[in-house]
Amino acid sequence: MSELRFVRMGFGADAVEYQEAWDEQRRVHAARFAEEVPDTVILLEHPPVYTAGRRTEDSERPLDGTPVVDVDRGGKITWHGPGQLVGYPIQKLPRPVDVVAHVRRLEEALIRTCAEFGLETTRVEGRSGVWVLGDPVEQRPALGGLSLDFDPRLQDEEFDPRLDGPEYAPSNAGQRREDRKIAQIGIRVAKGVTMHGFSFNVNPDMKWFDRIIPCGIRDAGVASLTGELGRDVTIEEVLPVVERHLKDVLENAELKPRVIEKASA
């Protein structure tokens, strides 16, 4: 793979509005397809915004009518905002594109970043992103003070964690010792070139996630690097570390097209 280019688009007081960043993604995507620019990773912060991937259901959106930007990436609804590092890798991949391999590479770079800050993270089967694992189910405190052997978030069709108080809030998953996601990944591939990417919770106000069903997952929550380490970590500290690991993982990856198995006669 050719050398990776990083573009720091805006942070803090210069945080980039979502629509502006989306327009820039599409511009760079077209330029990359035309071989006018190298593979590029756009890094930035957004002002507070909810974005919904193509599979988002109405029951996962904010109850209070907060605006949501519907986007053309995979995955479901999430939040972006201050204290969260967002990355949009725009890469040309061999066809047929191996989307899963691309997601795994992004996860690997963020897992390595967390490890460098002293936090062990991993993948969870069937759920994209980077996770802090909770305790085994039988060792977790009972939800809502109840000792029932089922989780109402999964068993009760009328239960809505957006309405049922802090004991069910996604931002409190660490206190409940549940699995919690520290980095979200949602991508799109068009003409063999990737768009969208990852969001890494460094030190945001995690209560923004409590107004939605983050990523459509009801039985787990969300985490931040600051919350897990018990000390304040800044975007400024994390940015060069993320760049270094993305560069190492993406530049050294042996890119291969997805293998298509032919049906036997």
C-alpha cells in the first residue's frame, strides 16, 4: 500500500460540522478514485450530532425529537461530539472488496492505541467496534435491584432503556460491569474506495448516548478512555498515537480481494 496521508480537519473550537465533513469526504473519495490523491485519513471532532446508518430503527432514535442525520454508511445510530476523535479513512481497496478485513484493521489500530494508554480492549463476536469486556453475566449486579434471571431490556417488548432511568443508561454500563463499546465503526465502500470510519470516545460527555439505543445494542453500553482509566485523557494526547497505529496497520496490511467461493456443480 502507498504511504498514508493524514488530514487534521478541525478540533476543539474548530470542530467541523457533520455536513461539511461529509462533503469533504465525498470530494476526497472522488479524488482518490481518480488517483488524484493518495489514501487519506481525515481526523476531526464534530459538534454534537446524532447520525443514523441505513439499518437504524425508529425505536432507537432520540425520544425528544432531537434531529438525526441519516447517512449512507452501514450500522445503526450513534453520537458524535466534543471529546470524541472521529476518523474517516478513504482508501482504495482491491475488488471484490473485503469489507470485514477493512473493519478489522481499523479495530486493530484502536485496540493498539488503547493498550498504549494502559487499557485492555478487544473485539466482540458479531459486534463491530472496540470493546471493554465486562464481568461474566452471573457475577454482575442485578439490574434495578431485582434478582430475576432475565434482562428486561431483551425479554420485555415494551421495555425502553431510554425511559427507565440511570440503572439502564448505556453510559453506566461500566458501573453495571457490562460489556461496553469504546470505539464505534461504520463504513461504506463505493467504487472500491472506503468512506466513513470510526469514532473513538476519548473524554466526551457520555450522557449523550443515553438518549438513543447506541448502535441498536440494548444489552451493553458505552465507555470512554477517560472513564475507564480514571484520569482525564485529551484528544491532543490521543491523536498522534492513533495516527501512528493507523499508519502501521494500514500501510503494512497485505491487501487482498475478498475470496468468492464458487458453488460446486
